Amino acid sequence: MKPWKALLLAIIFASTGHTAAQREQAIPRPAEDSQQYGRRFFVQLRTVFGRFRDSDLQRVFDGAQPIQCSELVNEPGEWRTVAFFNEKRELGDWYRSNFDEVKTDLSVFIFKGMCRGEHGPVQLTTKFPVSESVEAYNQRQIALNEVEVNVNAPVRASFDLQTKAYTFDLPYLFLVGQQNNQDIYSLDAPRVVGRDHYAPEVTDHWDCKSVVAENVTYQFLICRTTTRPRIRSDRYSNSSAPFGASAYFILSDGKEAASSVKLSFGDGNDAERTVEDLSVPAAPENVKPAAWGMPDSDERLINLVRDEFRIRFAAQGWTGRVGSAQVLSARQMTSLDAAHPANGADYCVWLPAGTSAAQPLLGDAPVVYSVSAHDSDGQTATSIVFDMLSPSGSRLGSLQCSFPRLPSASAVDFGRWSAIVGNNLVLEIRP
């Protein structure tokens, strides 16, 4: 019999122009809103990743729960890779830490179909970018919407009663190299041109279950994938596969799980009565919002400001200074005229709208924030700007933060920003 082949899927996926695929560009990407892939999503993903990272992944998978068909095809039914583990950890494990990383990953799993029962079969269409094209984007030779994307022919995803998982096969693998006398396969098509062909001897087998854990409200799938010989007589069970031949992916549609129940009963006069679902108590009126809290130091600043936040000016340090331009760097505050930040150091500049305009910032007056980010373009440094306005729309001032040594604003974490402003400014969020 043929030996098992190792499958390394540590970075991205793709497939090539072939009779079973077609090519497209600019596939839809997740919308940037508070309902999908918001800050709480990445907090929960980090928790899931940390819990699984040092665990027996096979045991984790066995303990996962079945997912219902209606949850799988939840419109638009698009699931994206948000974390990865190989059984051999040295072959890779990672997770997405911010919205930009999700947005620029063009691989997508699309589940479609009419659910016939809780675990009816559905169709799965996969879309993967081409490696050569992705590399051109990473080198800034092309725009993201110019990356070549292949659409593979749909496959059937069906529920396995034995494993309690949705299972499917992706016969869209490419032989990309060898390591330790083992063939290495990928779902990435190495090149755009039609010289590549699917590997005829193997297929990529997937089993997917739902991740259910305390305080996890978003939809996550844990999927076990294994490279298998296509010839039936060569197939082995998962238990006989060599260590490292299986990998585990966490997929998500970025949505919080939600459910509602409506029971209707007809009486003799065909009248309809609705029975209220009391399994979840109704939210009391006039509920106070959660108290403000501090973010974790490794949370991305861009993700934090997508949700409700505020910036507090410490009255002790800002009294008599909030009405004039100030420079913050290395936790110190200096007037604009006297400031000399070290070469290459991160810094923020406070520019008030006027001598008295910014005075409300020293109290508890409501503030409206507008945030813009700029990536380094070779001429100007990476920056994040906080514009502050009163509820009526009058300008209070702006805080302009520069990060000369970072290529992208998405790389700025809360700890780095705090190291600039120190105790002079406090950024708080709703838990």
C-alpha cells in the first residue's frame, strides 16, 4: 500500500484554473461593522486558541458538539479561517488577531442548501487565492482586489452519525514539495498560469464540529483535516495516520450565535395563539450599561475603537495645559515648542481646537470620537488620529499618534499606545 502523505496547511489556501474550478477576482469580504468580527470576537477567539494550543487536539475534537444545518448555512453562509493548528506544533499554529487579517484572507467556505432536518446535507463551495498572486499583493505590486481567486466546484457536505461531524472531501490539492521523504500538499495553486494540476492520488478530508465553551458566544467550527489516498484500497482510518498528517482549523462566520422560539397552536376556530418563549428571561428595562474597563495590552488599537470607547484626560496633568498643543512620548508630556522625541520614537501630539474649546475634556462631558488610520507609504509614518467633538458637532481637538517604525496601523496594540501616553491619557472600553 502507498504510504500516508503529510499535509501542511500553515499559511493560506488556493487552487488553480482546472476543469473543476473557475477564476474570479475581488470576492466579497466581510463588512467592517460592529455585528461581525467585532472586538469581542477576537477576545473570544484568543481564549479558544489559548485553550486549544497545548491540548490534545483529537480529544478536543471528540468533545466538540454537532452543529445544526441551519447554523451552518446561516446567511450568507460564509466561513473563514481564523485559527490553525498542526498536530506537529513546529509545523505551525496561529490565529487572527484583528479585522484586517480576516479581511485580507480571501479563502472562504460557503455552505448553501435547504436544511432537511437538523443535520441535512448541504453544498460547499470553496474559494482560494493563488499563491503567486498573493505574493504580488504582499510585495505591493497589485491591489487586493486584483488577487486571483479560484472558485472550486461544489462538493457535498453531509452529517456523519458516527463522528457527529459534517464531513466533506476537497480533491483540490497540489503537490508543492517534499520534506523528510514525505510529499507536501497544499490547497494553494502555486502559479496563476494553467501549468498546475490537482494531485490525482490524494484528497483533503474534513470533519467539522461546533466549538461550545463557557463565555463563547460567537460561532466557531473546529475542523480536522487529513490527507488521504483517493484509491479506496489505500485508505486508512484516522487512527492509523502518522502523527502530523492531520491539521485542525478553526472556522467562523464572525456572527454571534442567536436563537428564538415561536410556538403557534391552532384552535377549533383556526385562531392562532403565540406562546412566548420564557427559556431566556426578558431583559429588564433601564438596564445600566456595563462599567468601563481597561483593554488587555496585546489587543489591537484599531479593533478597540470599532466598539464603544472613551479617552479620559487626567485632570492633574492637563489642568492649564489642555488648551495648548502638547507632545506625549515615553509616558511624558511636553509642550510642542519644547518637545524633542528621540529619532524613530512613537509619539502623540495633542492639538486643541482652541484655548477654551477643550476644557470639557477635563470633566465628564460627553464626547464624540472619529478615528482614522494611515499606513506608512514611504513618505509619511504610520499614524492613528482621534478627532474629538462635542455632541453638537463642535471640534474639541485631535490626538495624532505616529508610529515611525511600524508599517501598518493594524500592528499597534494597546500596550504600545499606553507606553506613549502613560497616565496622562486613559483609554477605556465597555467589557
